[in-house]
Amino acid sequence: QIDEKMAEGAEGLTKKERLGMERDQTKLQASLGGIREMGGVPDLLFVIDVNKEDLAIAEAKKLGIPVVAVVDTNCSPDGVDYIIPGNDDAARAIALYCDLAARAALDGMSAQLGAAGVDMGALEEGTIEEALAEPAAEDKPAAEAPAAEAPVEEAPAEEAKAEDAKAES
């Protein structure tokens, strides 16, 4: 509704009302922006931290969406359909779970496309390995980039030999 009002024009509104609408629009975009581009209700919800994402799990239960979650010893598995016992605090463990879930999703999508008769080689998108390698490339530190250096003027070889001889003595 806010987007529609902003698109129609806020000429008839006071500055305070327009500013309030812009703030509401920014807040909604930050919290719910990804939902707008979704084509429909998701087929599955994958959760890492059950304690932190309890609202998402409750909403998924209301909508009948199956929930797959990594459940630690400090979490209650209530509301989770498929439990993955594991550590939900360590960064390496989370990266492993996310990588495995992404690979499984990509394998499932490619199997579904293959069953539908779509030629996988004709697709313009890269392979699964390329898609998974891209996030890993972003995680590397930027220290590998060459530093900007001032251009070095090379002295003629004869002058360089003379300077080396002076430095040695």
C-alpha cells in the first residue's frame, strides 16, 4: 500500500507524512524485501538456529511448510519436521550445513529438469560446481590484490653497476 501511495505521488501530503511513509517503506523493504520477489509459498524451510528463528518456524507450521532444522542440545525440536542433530554455533559447521543443503537443492533441481526433458548442457547458467565456487571466491581476503606502486624508472645498466660498486665499498 505504501509503495502504491508513493508511486501515485506524495504531492498532497505534508513533509512529515511523506517522511513517515518513506521511513515505513524503507523499514518494510529491509525486513520483508526478499519476500516480494518470491514466486509463491516455499516448498521447504531450512533453519540453522531453532531458538532464534522460532517465529519463522511457527509461520511455516501455520502455512503447512515442512521445516528442516539443525537442532543443538539447547534447542527444542518442537515444530521441526526433519531434525538434523548438530552444532548450530560454530561457523565451520554452519558453512558445512549450508553447503550440503545448497548442493542437495541444486541436485534436486537438476534432476527435476532432467526428468522434464530439459537439455542440461543447453542451459546458459554455469554448472553446479561453478555456482558453489563463486561464494568461496568472495570469502578470500582481498590481501592478494596487488598494491598500487609508483612507476620505477630504470637506470641504464652501466650506471647501476657503478652504484652497486659504490654501495659495496
